Amino acid sequence: MTRMSLFLLPVVVFVSCTINDPELPEWETQWRVELTGDSVRLGDILSRDAVQTAYNTQAGDSIFTLHFSDTSDVQQVDAAMLTVKLDDQYFSEQLGVFEVEQPAAKNTPPQSFSEVFAEYDPQVGSVFPPLPARVLTPDPRYVDFTEFEEIHIASATLSIIFHNDLFLDIDSGMTVTLIDRLRKDDADGGLIDSLTFNAPVPAGESLQSSVIDLGGKILSNQLELLYKIPLVGTDSARVLTQADLDGSVYTEVILSPLSVNRALAKVPAQQIVRGNTAPVAMDDFAIRGATIDEGGFSLALTNKMNVDGAFEVTLNDFVNNADDPLIVSADVPAGQKVTLPVNLDGYTLQNGARAGATIDSIHYDVRFTTVEPQQAVWVTAEDSLSVAVVMDSIRFNSFNGQMAPQTITIDPIVKEDVLDIRNLEGRFVFPDVVLTINIHNQIDLDTELDLKITGYHTKNSTVTDSITIHVNRNLERGNQSFNTEVITFDKSSSQPSIVDLMSILPNTIKIKGAVTVGGEGVIHAGDVFYVDYSLDTPLSLRMVQPVAFINTARRLPEETLSPRQRRDINDHFTELGLSLNTRNALPIGAQLKFYLSGDSSLVFDATADSTQRAVLSVTLDPAQTNANGYVNGITRQELNVKLTRDILQLIQQDKLFYGSEIILTTDGDVARFKTSDMLWFTPVLNFTVHMKR
């Protein structure tokens, strides 16, 4: 173009139009900000340890099941339960009246005719003149017994036989006085008694006296006999022969068996046999038979006599495997005490007097046999022996009889982190939940179970709700082999039910309790009792209150919208919207709430006003389901919401936070979930801005 033409152009323009201010180009632009979305899966509310999957034909897919189980520690019948302490026993027995060896009959030295009639100087062939009746008082005669030295007689008798070997007759009325020679200085002169023969004793004959009762008398072994012998006179002389000269009189002293209270003698072997019964005071047991695992007693045997002896103690209520009674024996010297430990391990305690009856006492048979001493010693009826039984604790290995109620505590079973509900609000129930408790019992006694199953809902380490199922029932006996009883809890088996317990969404389930055993039966040490349980439910829910999943607040990164973009949006926006792209594979609908705020603490604060928080709410349709209620198709929705200038003001803030809440409800129906059931959403902020260059 020539200079001329360049010059003419502005002129033409100037001439042909009105000159206005220059205008910049204008256009509309759109900015899209895709925020972080989220997803919800019902299986996420359960503890991962408790979630299992299983194929379900009705769903045609795998489904979630809630399952957990546990077992209590095995509770054994321990030693303390089968341990008793019998009362200590002490008894003493006196010798009492005892017997001294019966002395042999003793004869006095004979008094011959020559001695009695010495004044006549009788010789063989001499003539003995007629003898007028007269009373002879011959020299005393003595008898010594070797069987004792002194006795205090409880019962005994003495008699004599007078033997007349003379050719002369003795008239009736003869007296023989018996003197204890060692007591002649006593006031009574040692008199024992005087015997009178009321019948004559013809020549060549003998006559026994009446019996003297010696009971209560003290008698030494040295007796003296004094005689008054009335002779019958003769009418003619007699030429004496040698036989006449050898003729004599003598006395036979006879003592009956001697029962004495006291004796200085070589006392022959004596036996003290006593039976003693000691009551059994066992408040918790009535025993018919019990095998002893461990225990015993000490047996103290004391001989308070002056003679040695041998103890034998028989306890018929304790028998060994051969059914022989327990016998304890020991030699105990005079005046000594011997203590013996007695081990009862392996013995059976039973009623030795009445088989099969309960034991109300323990029987002790004591036999003490003295040893005849080498020399005379004092022995008295008051001499005694004693038996002391000091019982140790006895632990039974098995027990048959009656036992007072005993309580066995079940170690608590605690399941933590049952449901992960930290980001969930609302309430739902598991209508198909089943709790199965297996009770394993080996105890053959009446058994009463008291069990408490408690669910705890905690928040911030504080229990906010709890429900307890209380079980009290009598169990079948174990009969020495395991008997397992199954208790099943479902929605109708108890009040409250396991469905009620799970409805509080427990974080923790605790099972605790005890069994009380007792009554008639058999129990063994080591018999066990324990409990195991399992809780199972498919992930089928009925919403009692709408269930809300609350996601944590997120911050919009600063680089997502620059300060200039924020100014341009504020100055020139023509439209502001929120798009929600959703895919619902849950069998129930949901309400999705989206929150924007410049303060993270206000994102989910329902008290914040519209200048502090923006709330956007949309409704999501449920997924398609088959006839059994399981999802078989995904519902996709794109929801668009126009935003107001109030929300624009929030976007202008330096910090922008957002969050979402998904609220589920079943309207009272039961919803059944598969493992693949989920809800996804992606929020997108769309800005349309009118721009000028």
C-alpha cells in the first residue's frame, strides 16, 4: 500500500462513522474442579477379623457374613474343691481292772504227828496213850506266792483245803486264821479272814473251807496261817507205827483268778482293746466313697504304763486297693511316746460299718498288748495309753456322695472391635443373627449355669450403651464323659434377644458367668467344664434409624484454583454448579449430602449458618435387585445442582474444606448385601465465567 492510501484510511474512517471508545473482546469460559470422591461398602462397618465371605446361590455371588468365635479357658475341678480337713481326734484309754497270773495252789509245810505230839516222844513201837479231847494250836504255817508281790484286789476269792493224814479225828469247829505277814503292823494286825470248819475232818480225809471274798483287799504274797484244831479224844492206847509217826496235817491255799486294780508283779501280757468313733464334720461333703489323691495324718501313741507294749490301730474306713483296712502298728516302750506319719495316698475312704452309706464318723480300733516285764513292776488300773490323730488336709482324686454347692467361675470371653463404626451414625439391626453357645461339661453332679452375654457400645472410650442377655439353666450331667449342650440365640429365643444386643452396634461382646455344681453324684479331680461360642449372620440389615456414613473433611488444594481464578469467578461468574456422578450398587436408596465450608470444624456442624457452610442434598435411587433382594444391576446417576452466590463467597476464602455424608434407610425392610455391593460418587465443581480481554 502506498503512503497515500495509508493516509487516506483514517480520514475515511473518521468521516464515515462516529468514533467510540475501543472495546476489548469478550467470551465465556468454563473451569471444572473434580473433587476427591468416595465409596461406601456395608462390609466396611465390620471388623476385618470378623468378616468372612461365602458364595450364596440366591445372590449368585459371594456375600459377607459376620462370624467370630472364641473359647473360654478350660475350667477344671481343682484340688481346693475336693479338699477336706477332718477334725483332729484325741482319746485316752485306761488299763482298767486287769488280771495277774493266777497263782498255783500252795501247800503249807506239813506238821507231822511227831511234831504235834513231841511231848510224848513218840517212837515206832511205843504206846500212845488214850488221848482226851483237846484243841491243838500248832505252830503257824507260811505260804509265799511267786506270781506277785502285792495286789490291790478288784475281785478274787480264797479258800483252803485242810488235809488230815493223822490217825486221829478232828472235830467240827476248827478255825484257820489267815494273816498278811507284811501287814502285821497294821491296826488289824494284817488279818485277812478267819475260816471255820463246821464239819469234822475224820482221820485220813480232807475238807475244803468256805470261800473268802477278797474284793477290795490289799494282799501281799506272804501269808501266815494260824490254827485251832479240836481233836476228838480216843478211848484206848495205840502202838505207834512208822506210818503213824509220818502222818501229818497241812493246808492247801487256793486263790481264784485275780482281777486287780493295782499290782506289783511280773504282770503277764495284757491287752487293751477299745473301739472309738470320731464324728466327721465336713460341712461341704457327705461321703459314700472317696479315693484319696494326697493327704494323711500323724498318729501319736503314748504309753503311760510301766511296761512296754505294742500298739495296733485299725481304721476300717480307710481301705487300700485290695480292700484291706489301714493298720498302723508300733512298739512303744514304757512311759514313752511314738509319733508316726500315716500316708493315705491311694486309699479309699468309705463307710466300713455300712457299705454304701454316707460317712458320719471315723472308726478307730485300738489294740495295745503289754510285754511281760523281767521283774516285778507296779501296774495300776489307772495306767493309760493315749492316741492322738492330727489330720492333715486330704485331697480326693474322686468323690462319690453329696457335695454342697460349689461355684466354678468361667473365665470371661471378650471379643473386641466387633463393629468398626467410628464414621457411622444411626442404628440398624441384624435380623438374621444367631449366637450359638456350646457348653462342654464332664462333671457328674447337678450343674446350674449362670451366664451373661453383654454387648457394649463405646464412644471415645466411654460406654454409651449396653445390653445383657442373662442365661440361667440346669445342665445335663457329664457322666464322666463330655456332654455338650448347645444353646442357640436368635431374634426370638430370649428377651432381650441377640438381635437386640447387636442393634446397639457393640464394639465389644463379653461372655462371663459361673456354674454351680453340687448334689449327689460322682466327681473327679480334673473333670472339666468350658464354653465356646460363635456368632454368625449374613450381612442383611434393617435400618431402625437412618444410617449415616460420614467421610472426613478434606481441604481443596490451593493450586486447584489460583487467586486470579478466584477473583475472576467472583467478578464475572455467570453460573456455578455442582455435578455428582454416582453409581449405586446397593439394594437401597440413599441421600447424599455434600458440605462446603471455609472452616474444617464447621463442615459437619449442623449449627453453622449458610454463610459458614453450604449444604447440598440429593437423593440416589437404589440399584436393581433380583427376586431375593440381591443387587443384579447398577444404577448410574449424574446429578447437577446450581450453586448460589453465598456458596461463591465460601469459594473466595483462602481455605476451602468439603465433606460428604451418605444416609441409608430401608424403610423397615430387610436389605441383603453382597460383597460387591457399593456406592461410588465423584463431586465436580463447574464454573462458567464471562471473560473480557
